[in-house]
Amino acid sequence: MDNYVYFITLVVSAFWIIEILKASNFEKAFKPNAIWQIRSFYILIALVGAHLVASFVERVFNLF
């Protein structure tokens, strides 16, 4: 059950973090037309953040 909670939270929070990054103006920090660099940055930050959120939710889930 813990793996299900972790995986679902990981996927949902990764999409949520990507949407937040899209709404921000991080594109200005990169060179123009560097689309693959921007996308890889978004994915990397989203996966790291999603892992942290999923780990936290899993630990809270284990308390109950």
C-alpha cells in the first residue's frame, strides 16, 4: 500500500510542479530557442520536488 501512495503522489505532484514551473518565467534565464534545456530543467526539478513531496506524504500515511 505504501508503494501505491508514493507512486500516485509522485505522479500527481510532478505534473503539479511542472504546471507551476510553466506559469513562472524561468524561460528568461535560458538562451532563446533552448527548448530542450528548458524542458529537461523542468523535468529534473519536477522529479526531485515530486520525490520530496511523495516521501513526505508516505511518511505521514505511515503514521496512521
